[in-house]
Amino acid sequence: MFNETLREIVEGTEGGVAGLLMGFDGIPVDSWTREDSELDITTVGMELSMVLKDIQRAAEQLEAGGAREVAIQAEKLTTVVRMLNADYFVALALSPEGNLGKGRFLLRIAAPKFVAALS
């Protein structure tokens, strides 16, 4: 179920490269990467898991509530992360010219499916 949903998100987003479901402990649950990509989405997720914890703490300290989504745009890769609950997040990596809005939308729509399956 996870792999298929990740594939749908990546393929449904123009410029989508890879998708990942991971715990904040840095342990991947599942991932899907386009065959023509050399991106190691698991390594990206492990690095992000530490940063996401800091972002969540900062949002709470600012009394802004829990962080829901984070986007990181770099020269060669854009990564959108949607927090699912206190333990898991889902991420989408796309090319810089990819459709960020569509990716965000598909992550938001798929989030309840992931949460239900993880429960």
C-alpha cells in the first residue's frame, strides 16, 4: 500500500523524482524512486529527520502550533515534507522546475491514508 501510494504521488507530480515514508527516528518505512533517478531518497530522509525535529520544537516554542509541512528548495532538488503524526513523515523529492503545488496537494490528500495504515 505505501509503495503504491508513494508511486502515485511521484508520478502524479510533474518533475517528481522520489517519495519516502519515514519515522522521525530515521528508519524508512517505504520508498519509491523513478528508475531513471540516482537519488538516494532514504539518505535524504535520514538527514531531514533530524532537521524536522528541530523545526517542530521551534514551532512549539513560538507557540505557532505543530509544524505540518516543510519545503526545502536547493539548486538541484526540491523536497516537500508533510508531517503525519508524532512518529512519521512523508516526503516528495522533485526537480527544481517541478510542480511544487501539485506535489503539496498530493501529499496532503494521501496523508490520511498513510496515517490510517500506520495505526
